[in-house]
Amino acid sequence: MTPCNCPGRTCIYDGTIHCADAGTKAVNEPCGTTSECGPGLSCEGPKGLQVCVPYCWPPNSTTTCDGQCVEVTASGVAFCLATCDPTNTQSCGLDSTCLYATTLPQPAWTCLKSGHSTGSCTIGSDCAGGYGCWAVSGTTGPAQCYRWCHIGLNECPGGKSCVQPTQQTTGPDGRQLGECR
């Protein structure tokens, strides 16, 4: 039995679990609080990057959601983390992007709130879906949003090449990722 059972509503966890009125936002839409999310959804992710995600049960299973069911509180509350492809600009929907979230109990590629930049950036979440944030030259200095790509595949637009970033990156499918330059 899932610790969250609020048909037509949503669950709020603030030390205890209780039902609350749901909002209207759908799965992977950016949010600030759980009350903004639709029935059965919770607002989760690193502060400022949260998106609405479904509750799931049991933790660590893939049977109740499209992705990984991850327990994020000691209470047993678990949420579905969407499996996404950082090279696909539509993988997470509007205003969300596929990022490697290291602050989760189990680091994974998942959908988080995104910016809209294809230009300068400070962190990956500044960039539009399908883009990552890398230094323009070397490992320091100004950074730019570059489109994600798979090393060895010809998938960069405009005659650009897929080059390996300074830090080796593996996608959720196990293939080596690069940046279009």
C-alpha cells in the first residue's frame, strides 16, 4: 500500500502525510509547491528546478511509473523520476529539460525545470531542453549552451561536430555524450 492515497487530490508531506487540494500542472511541468501540481503529483527536485512528478510505490521499482521509483524521505514517500534523453529537445516537454541530478538519493538523468537559453549560461538549467552548459574554452571562463549529441553519430545541425566535453559524460542509454560545436 502506498503511503499516499488521496484520490482526486494530492499528498503533502510536511513531517506527516496528508491530503490536500490539487493544482492543475501536469507531469514534468515546472512548479514551486506541490499544491500547484495535479492530482497524484508532487513538486520535487533541487530548489528552483522542481517539476511535478507522480507518487509511486514500492520504492526502487519500475513497475508503477515510466522511470525509476525513488524514495526521497524517511517516511517512505516515493516519486517517479522520468527517464529522459538529454539529446532530445522534446524529452521532458515545455519548460523542462533532461539533466543529470546529483542531489537525488540515486543520481540520475531526469526532467527538471529549464531556462530557454541557447546562448550564455551559468548552469545546465539555464539552457533550453536538449542543451547543456559548457565553458566556451577549456574548463573555466564564460560558458555557453551547446546542444547535446551522441559521440560518433552525425546528429549535430548546421555542419557542427559532436565533440567530447572536458568531463566524460554517459547518457541514460549508456552511450557517450558530447556537445555540438
